[in-house]
Amino acid sequence: MKIIRPLLLLILTLILGLSHLHAAPDPIGTLTSAQVSLGFDVFKLMMKETNEETVLFSPQALQDSLGAIHLGARIEAYAALDSLMRFEGIAPDQFYMGMSGLHRSLRGSDPRLSLNSSILIQSGISVRPEWITNVKGTYGTQVSNVNLHTVKDLRPLTPLEKPKMMLLNTTTYQGVWGFNFDKTEATNKPFKTRIHGETMASMMQKTDRFDYLRGNGFQAVCLPFSGHRLVMVILLPDTSLNTLLGRLNAYSWVRWMALFKPRVGTVCVPKLHLASSQTLDDPLRQLGLGVAYTHRANFGGIGENLCLTSVVDSSCLDTDITCAPNPTRIDEMDPTTKISAPPFLMILNRPFFFAIRDTLTGGIVLMGVVGKPS
């Protein structure tokens, strides 16, 4: 698959009505770059703290929910969010118009993608109606007054803590592949899990032309979903997943994405039925958002005496052997491309990193590690 990204970004910019904004030369690119950077920073800290086989979270949903409280933050809380989200230097009108446009664009990219962010505020705390209107219009965020003590996803509180405000992000993607696999039925093959030894996984195989990269110590491939706007980028280490993750950051990600080339090969992919739910409080504190959790937090644009209690991400990803009714053959998408490299073989029979990437903007909807396919 070959997409002329600069042209598509220009079209998206015109659609979103951003072409008249001159303070930032590329507000869409700036916001996307900020989202990718924050996503990798949070993900790497998550991986240091977890003992789960599979870890999955949505950088896009996190940017949406933090952006919503950024609308109501003041003084130290505003500065902390600005720094964390890499918003310094972006004019407020550019930021909010850009985020609103990207929000609408991404949610229209695939009907099987559901991105929802909710802000739960403790019962009895008055919330400013103009802020509710703004975040709903910009992000589609739902705001509710609830008894946070009854919310099952809330992290354990100390006896002296009084819950005030919780961000709950829920992302679900039921991916339908944009191509047919070689057989209509999956076969069971061994998969070496990240922690608990070997298991059996339902594997699907496809020989075709893919965007592929042979890196130093890893292989990488892009597998398109129906519509070809969203793709799954897979990074398979030759040996150690931890070594690969140690090298993975926003800078290396962007550099590697630019090195993919069309190449014929065979990919063996497990069916994925993944679900992951975790609090992001410790990573966010380590990245500089600690003040938002304290009495020094000022969210005066939302309500009085508010601070963050918890940020929770709940993400699900399902892929199957099914594909679009009339899939586009990958090897017919750009017949002018010359391929001279020998065929590759990539068998996902051990832990790997993946990201669901928006090819239009470069943003990441979901990212994670598959240590066990289901």
C-alpha cells in the first residue's frame, strides 16, 4: 500500500478548516507527533510495571481525555498538562480546532472502531456547563456526576483520599482485514508466551506483497485493515522483546516507519482476542503530572476544589480470519513498484509489539505487546 501522505494531510487540513491558521505550519502533524511521543513514553513505563502477558492501551484515547481536562486546567495543572502533552507553542485556537477535526476524522475512519472517553466527577461537585459543552463538542467526551466509590475500575484509595475526578477511556476495535488469507481456516501452531511458557495459537497465513522492514534484530510488517486507512504495524524481535522495547521510542518509530519498502513474503499471524485494563496514574506522575493529583491542582474551568483521582484505560482488540467482502489485493495496489529483494518469512510465534496506525495522520489508535494471542 502506498499513500502520498503530504497530499492527504493537505486534504485533511482543508476539510478541517485549518488552512487559515499560520502560527503553526502543520498543526495536524504537531498534534500527531505529540500523541505518538506521549504514547510511547506512557507505554514504556507501563511495561516496566506489569507482569501481564499482554499489554494494550490507546494513545489516542489518552490524548483525548487529557485534552478535555486541559480545557479546564489553570496555573500549575495547565502547565503540567501542556508539558506532558507537548502542547507548548501551539496556539489554543489551533489546538482545539485541530483536536476536534482529528477526533471527527478518526471516528469516521472505520465503523468497527469505537473510541470513548468519559470524565466521572464525584457526586455533589458542581461542574461548569460551558466546559461540558466544550469537551463534548471537541472530543465527544461524556461528563457525569457519580459516586466514585462505586466505580469498579477506580484504583484502591488510602483512608484519607477523597475521590474527585476520574478519566475512563474505552477503546474497542474489531478489525476486519483488507485482504484474504491463503486458507479459509486457521491452523493451530505453538506460540512461546512472554511469561508462562508455550501455548497453542490459531494461526493464519498470507503470501503477498507487504510494506516490510528488516531491521537490526527485528522484522516489521504493515498489514492493512478494510479500507486501508488503519493498518497493523507489527515488530517481531529476532530474540529478545525487552531489547527491542528498549530501543523503541517516538524517534525510532518515526525513523523506522520511513524505511518500510514493498516486498513479497509470507506472514503467519495469530488470531488476536485481546483485552487490557489498567490505571495510568503512576506513569503519568512519573512524566510530570503529579501536581494534578494534589490539592495544588487548579481545574477552575471545570469546577471548584477538583483534582485528578485516577486515569484508567480499557482497550480491546479482535482480529479474525474474516476480511472485507471485496478485498483489494495488496500486490495489485501499485503495479509500478519494482521489487528485487528475495521473499521474506515472518512467523509470529513469539511475543511481539504492534500498533494500530492511522496512515492518514500517522497517529496511533492502539499499541501493545502480545505475549499471548488470547
